[in-house]
Amino acid sequence: MARVDCNQEEEESPLLQTSHQILKALAHFIAGVIGSGVLSMAWSIAQLGWIAGPLSIILIAFFALVSAFLISNFHVYPNPTNGNTTMNRSFLQAVHTILGYKNGLVCGCLVYFSLFKTGVVYVITSATCIRAIRQSNCYHEEGHEAACEYENKYYMLLFGIVQLLASQIPNIFHTKWLSIIAATMSFTYSFIGIGLGLAQVIGRGKIEGSINGISTANPTQKVWLVAQAIGDIAFSFTFSLILLEIQSTLKSPPSQKVTMKRTCTIAIFITTSFYLLSGASGYAAFGDSTPGNILTGFGFYEPYWLVDFGNACIVLHLVGGYQIYSQTLFAIAERWYAEKFPESALTSDIGSLKVLGLPKFRVNPLRLCFRSTYVISTMAVGMLFPYFNEVLAFSGSIIFWPLTIYFPVEMYIVQQKIVGWSSRWIVLQVYSTFCLLVTMFTLAGSIEGLVAKRFG
């Protein structure tokens, strides 16, 4: 009997190990994907209507899943020219290895832009949520018709001060607890938004909205809003940059590729379900009055403490999320400088700093100046364009096609040695071209929205 139990335990161990790897990767994945985008889903569905809205979310989720499956194949790349096997531990490294220096240079610029724009979006979203907490308490005390209006820029400064201190912490993005906390916060405020929307629908006994979505004064305005809505959805599925980093942390057996594909399938299913539930419940509750941000647009006033808690969860998530993305850029820039100028005095430690109860760590002029300048620049751009939906749409439009569609498709063609004008090659090119056209449409709409908001 003891031998049977032992064998059973041995048989279960690989399964438990695989489950552990999937859960760990899932935490990183959810933390990196479910963020500001989920808050705009109700507004996006409101622009597109009850049929086109959910279908757009499902279609872009399918594109993202295809991309994830393609990218997971690039972690191990057997180079046909020299026979060497390369372990690609980042998306940028994979593009450089498989497609060459020029493509790697273009991809690098897009990657750095993507990291920077994520910081800008987090500055805008966090400030909006902090302001919403103050407004919520004001409305509760003085009534829903009170003039509870506050400037976003002061809350951007507050968020920036926190990031100026946190940015001096080296390698914070490697800590597992950050992803776990961020994932927990994502689920929490998503559930709050969904719950408040469903409660309002049940309370009214009526589902708002229509097949055509929100009506506008003229057809041109409708076209621009539809483009912005699709851009917002695309922003919510731009996670290609983190897939290979997550895959590099997984253990074998089974192979990292197999585990990653299972993780991506589960994660995208969960993410898409949340997006659909959040978007549908918000649009059903408010119809043509659906706010751009479901928790800060004040469709919900009560219970005010729950609205406050939801916004606080968003801020807590984005405080850590800002560092998870920004530290990647910090590491790249500082590594380049250290290699380029190994004798520079800017890399020498000048003192120590203690932040947020963490152990003391050393500070050097390069880290202090570069990281502080970066944080200030994200604040400056956020203050210049503090428009949540339009900035999300612009960010998604710029990044979605090249990083989620084009580079993965081209790398797959090279790796699999797919012959030009073969049936597989034609299918992949049609798929890429279709996504390019959609991206151009959303980019035009987002630019029009930013210009209209900024200059009237």
C-alpha cells in the first residue's frame, strides 16, 4: 500500500508542478493585462452597440490569442545560418535575433514608446481615480448636484511624487508579490464595476442601450467615436511585450512553450470574460450616458464607500504597475550607459535611500537623474493630454498592429521557413493587412479625438 501511495504521489507531482507554473505565469499575465483598459469597456461598447461592441472585443481577443501562440514559439530559436540555438528572453531580443538589426531597431523604438505611453496612461488613470475618491465623498456629503469639481494636475503631481521615490528602488519588477497584489486589485475593481452595473440594471428593471450604440449629431462624429472605441479595446490586449519574459521564468517539464500556450488560453479567456461583463453591465446600466471610465465617470454615486474602495484598488494596482513597466526601460537605459561609459562617475554610488519601509539601497547620479527625468516627463505629457479614452485609443492604435500582429507574423514566417505566395503565406499576409487597415482607422480616430479635446 505504501508503494502505491508513493507512486500516486510521483504521478501527481508533475501535474502539481505544471499547475504551479501556470498559476505563477497567470498572475504575471493578469497583472500586466487587466488594467486601465477594463475601465473603458462600457464606453467602447456604448459607441459600437450591443452587437458590434461584444463582437469587437471577441475578435481582438482572438487576434491576441493567435499572436500569443505565435510568440510562444520564439523562446527557443535554432538559427539556420550557424546552427546555434538562441534563447530569446524578451520580445525585442526575439525580433533582433530572427528578423535582424534593422527590424530590431524599429521594434526597439516601438517598445520604448509602448513602455513610456503605459506610464503616461497610468499617471492619467491614477490621478482620475484619486480625484474620483474626493468627488465621491463630496457628492455623498453635499448631494449629487453639488459642484464637486477638482483639478487633475494636483493628483498627477501626488502620483508623480510617489513614483519619484519608488523609481529609485532597483529591480522592483522582479518581485513576485507585486504581480500578485496587482492581479488581486485587478479582479477586485473589475468585480466592483461589474457588480455596481448589474445592481443598477436590476434596480431599474430595464436594460439600456441599443444595437446602434450612442447616437451622435452627425455621421462623421459617429465614425470617429467608433474608431476610438476600437482603439480602446486594442489597447487592452497589447501584452506581447511581456510574454517571453514570463515564459523565461517557467520550468520544464512540460516544455515552456506548452505551459505558456495553456496559460495564454486561460488568461485571455478570463480577460475577455471580464471585459465583456464589465462593458455589458456598464452599458446596460447607463445606455447613452455611459461614462468614459466606469468607476470615475459618476454613473455610480452610492454606495460611496464601495466606489472609493474600487478607485483605491485601481490606484494601488497602478502604483506598482507603473514600476513594473518603467523598471524595464530603466534597466535597458542604465545597462547601455554602463557598457558605453564603464569609467563614468555617474554610475558610482553617492549614498543610500530608504523608501516605503524597504531595506536601504544605494543611489547613484545616473539612476537619480535619469529615472527622475523619466517620471517627470510622463507627468508632463499626462498633464498636457489628460484625456483617458482618447489617450488609450491613441496608445492602442500605435502599438497593436506592429507589436501584436506584424512582428509575430513575420518571425513565424522566417522561423517556419514559409515560402512566399504559398497558401499559408497568403493567409498570414491577409490577416496582417486586415489588422493594419483596422489600426489605421483607429489611429485616425484617436488623433482626431486628441486634437478635438486639446484644441477645442
